[in-house]
Amino acid sequence: MSFMKDFDHLKIQMKDVVSATNNFDPTRVIGFGGFGKVYKGELSSPEGQITFAFKHLDRRLGQGDIEFWKEIMMLSKYKHKNLVTLMHFCIEDDEMILVYEYASRGSLDRYLSDASTLTWTQRLKISVGVAHGLQFLHDPKDSQQRVIHRDIKSANILLDDDWTAKVSDFGLSKVGPANQAHTYMVSYGVGMPGYCDPLYMELGFLSKESDVYSFGVVLFEILCGRLCYESCNREQTKILVPKWRRYYDEKRLDEIILPDLREQMDPGSLESFSAIAYQCVKKVREERPTMAEIVKELEFSLEQQEIFENVPILESSHSQMYQSLDDDRPLNIKPRFHDRADDDCSQSTPFRDEFDDSEGSNFVSEMEDFKTPNLDKVTEASSSQDSGSGGQRRLWVKERSKTMWEHYNSDECPDEEFKKVFRMSKVTFDMICDELDSHVSKNDVDPPSVITVRLRVAVCLYRLATGDPLRKVSNVFGLGKSTCHKLVLEVCDAIVTVLMPKFIQWPNKERLEDIKTEFGSISGIPDICGSIYTTHISVIAPKTNMAAYFNKKHTERYQKISYSITIQGVVDSRGVFIDVCIGYPGSMPVAKILEKSALSQRFNSGQLKNISILGGSNYPLLDWLLVPHNNQNKTWREHLINEKHGVVQRIAKDAFMRLKGRWAYLQKRTEVKLEKLPRVLGACCVLHNICEINNEAMDEDLIEV
């Protein structure tokens, strides 16, 4: 065995092993396997004491010299961040010990049933890591040999302190040529029942697709939160893989997924993950994917999940936002979405107005305007020297013509003219200004009176109502384009923070009874408290995660690639929003948006009882959600019910039509950053309610058809 000399640099003495493991102290055992017991111990190094895992060969378990040296050869030659690292070995007399890097969190199988410790995102990252390790073994770049592991199972996937996956236990692995599309080897079947490729066990033909099958079983274990087998009695073991395949075919995955994981999952992530897992365990080898294809699909699943977790969502109905239905006090709502990014106008590139195509792709910088001789009187406010605030954002105020705003703000402006521009009467406008006065900042200009609260609110409402380009807004109010843009975002944020808790509330008990009575008189359907509808708001193509926002329906309808985010709203019998969920990407089906919303979670937890919501045919039928009959051969009674259903659904659709009609901004393709947009849309919903509650009549010509 002259080849042993090639590994002398890894060899350590038995006395060091005995010292590190305290003479194989049973209290230091951290695992068991087909090779023997695994101990935790420490060895000295120039950096100090380092913890390692010591695997002690027990020949009574069926493995011996061949498996021992195969492990050393494999792990010495094939090094990858997702393969466990062999640090040392010891062979003295009849004793054989392998020394590995210490994976502090142990093996994956320990965490399968724990969705709080091992979240869905962590499971996806582990799956991607294992897939990368197996891809490296199956298609090594610097070798003509392909490694087939033969013993892939959750117990052989170790996790370090950062939850990085490490494939371990190469004692059963086989090496074959890698320059062939399909590598087949004849071998007697070995491995753990349930994980082994059935064709390999039956016929003895081993291929890289055998590893793919085993990995697919692990993926299902990750999804279902349990091992792939269960003991029926002492002599028999029931394999669950056929059941898992059948449930996937029958679209019954929800029945086998670990319940605590379900609420963490993005629907798209689950779909792509389960699809690739199912392909891996197909009976026909040729139908199984390669590890490269698996890596691609799992990375896509992880990307979808991360998009889902990071999407800025604004909701009016989190569980902590609700008070008792008997409580008439205003709700103390803290919006879920928080403004995390700097203002758009803080970018070095001037803000490009999304509604103005006449000026090309770029506007002339506001600073360039300052060079004009007649407009060179500029007030710079809130400078760091004056305020001591360092890098605080500044507003630039120029002496411009404010003739139009001065007219709208005067007593001479007729209320009808004011209402046509700002979509509300002066009385309602004044109420909004009074409500926001203490919240809207006035410290970023000097003197503060240059941009009053009334002017700020007016800029915002004008922009939302008309959808005019910032250039025109700038001319109307005598302010710079970037200043107008900043004011729109500032006022929208204030509206959501201050006014949403007051004007988008889940009804109290008394109001719920009134709503049910009103809906009942309209449709004859009892216990209806709201009508639900979801609309899409167009956005420009996002720079990242573009696929999540792709709107297939709009793309096909308008023959132009479209992207969008969604507004889900529940309205009462007057068309007033009582619940909104804003910000999920346009590719997400409405049923999934509903499933992820706080409203759905509140109904499903039993906090809302004895009431129902009515939705369209694209919603699922639930205990608390009524949808139209969609069977082909409807009875006359079902047709009658659908007609009544349509009357209630029309209330929600009309409310959204008025929402978009009043606030033409929603009909445009917006360039506002995605993390800020939910608050702008939320402000529009609040303003809609204010107008509806105050009986602000609306010009029918404005309604979007």
C-alpha cells in the first residue's frame, strides 16, 4: 500500500486522538453511523485549540479498510465548500480514526421537523449548497473522473455554525469516467432504504442519476419535515416516497408539507422547489434532471423566496392592529412597510419624470436652471453649517412664478374649480392640512414659511390627481422638479402614518352589523361584511427580480411587456376601503396574495367570526370567502345567486374605478422606487376614503372604464 505515503502529511498519532477525545469518552459522542461513533475533541494548533470531529471505525458494523482509505482519497482530492473537509487521520495497530472539520450544528435530519429553528429560507439555502456539492462531484472541472456518492441522505448532510451544508460520508462512493453523458457502473446495491434509487437496488446499475434520486428524497424530507420512512413494526419499514409522488400528482402537497413551514413560503418558491424535487424522484432515470439543472431551479426558488420576504408590503390589518370589535376607539395602526431608502432626488442623476416622454430620457438638472440670469436668486435651506445636521437633505427654493397656486389658494378661486384640480372641496382639503400639520416637517427650508403645509399637501394632491409630469407640477407651484417629487413622497408618508389609522379601519361590531344589513338589502345574501377585489398598478421594469413583477395578463392584452404591483382591497357597502394589502408583485396570483395577507390570517385564526367576504371567480372558495358558482351546467338558482353575487362584486370594482379615476397617478407607469411605492398607493386609498366619507362628488368623466 505505497499510496499511503501520499497522505502522510495528514497523519496524526493515536496519543493525540486519545487526548483530544479523553480516551473516547462516551459523553463526547456526537453521532453514530455505519462507520462507527463520532466524537467531539480538540487538537492543538499554532492558532490555539481547534475543535474537530473524530470518526472511530467499528468493524462490527460492516465497514473496514476499503471504506477508510476511500474516504481519505476522496476528500483529499475533491475539495469544495459544500463537502466536508478531512483534516487528519490516524491508523495504529487495528485502530482507524478519521478527523474532520467540526460541523457544530450536526446533521440535517435533526432539524427536519423544526420550522422555527430551520426556516424555509434556510432550508432552501441548505438545498442549494448540497446541490452545488453534488454538482461538483458529478462534473469536476479539473478531473476526468466523476464521483457517485451512493449514500446521499439527510443524516449525511452536516451543518456548520452558519448553516452551510457539507456533504459527508464518502465510504460507499464510486468513481467513474466524467467525459461521458451517462456513466453506468455495475455494483451491488448499497445505501439506506428509502433513499436508494429503486432501479439501482433492483438491477445493480449505478449512475449519477442514482444520486439525483437520493437527493430528491432529501428535498421532499426538507419540504415535509420528516424522514422518508417510518417503522410499521420491528421487521418492516414503510417508505414514504411513493406517497409523496402520488400527492404531488394529485395536487395535494398541502397535506404533506410541514404545517409550520407553509405560512413562511412564497407560493412561487414552493412551486419551483416541489417541481424539481418531484422530477428528481421519477422512476425513469432519463426523466431526472442533471445536478446543474437542479442547482438552477433551486437557486430560482431561493430567489423567489427572498423576493417574497423583502417585498415592501403595506397593510391596514395586521393582527396587532385590531382591537376588540366592541371597541369604538380609533385603531392605533403601525404600518408594516417602513421607508428604508433615501429619497429619489438624492441621486446624482436628476429624477426622470415617468410621465413625460417629450423631454427624452433626462431632464436638465435643477442646478442648471440656477445659471439663468433672471432666476439666479436662490435660497439654500437647512445647510449643514446652519443646522448642524451634517448630511441632511436640502430643498432648493427659487423665486418662480406661483400665479396658479396663488389663484387656487385664494378666496377668489371657486370651490368647483378647486375641486376639479384637487378632487376635493376646500373644506376637506383644509381638514387634511390640519391633520398633517404637526407631522409634516417644516425644518428643511429657511425660512420654514417658504413651503407651507398647505403648499406641500397641494403639490402632493395635484400630482396624484392629475398624473401630470413633474415639469408641469413644477410650473404650477413655482418649485423645482426634484423638490416637488420629494414633497409628494413626504406627504404620502404622512397620510399613511397619520390618516390611515383613522380612515381605513376594520369596522367595530356596531358598524359590521350595519354593513351586513346594507349588503343584505342590496343582494339578499346574509352576513356579508365586505367585497374584495385586486388591481394592478403598472411600474417600469425593476432593476432586480424582474420576473416577480412581470404581469403576464397585461402583456398579452396590450402586446407590450408589462410589470406591476398589486393592491388588494376590501370595501364596505358604500365602496369605502375597510382593509388594504399593497405591494405584492404582479406575477403573484390573487389567491396567493389573499393567503399571505393579514386579513386571511386573521380569519383563519378565528379572530373574525360569523361574517363573510365576497370575491370574484379568481378567488378560492373558503369558509369565510364566497365566490360565484363556476360549474358549466348551473341550475336556475345558481344563476340567480351569481347575479346577486355580481351586484356585490360590482361595488368593489366600482370603488377601484373611482380610486383610479380620482387619482390619475395610478393609471400611469410609475418610476417611484418599489420600496416607496406602497406608501404612495396607500395614500391614494386613504384619500379615496376621505372623499367617499365626505360625499365628494366625482366627475363621471374621470372614471376609468
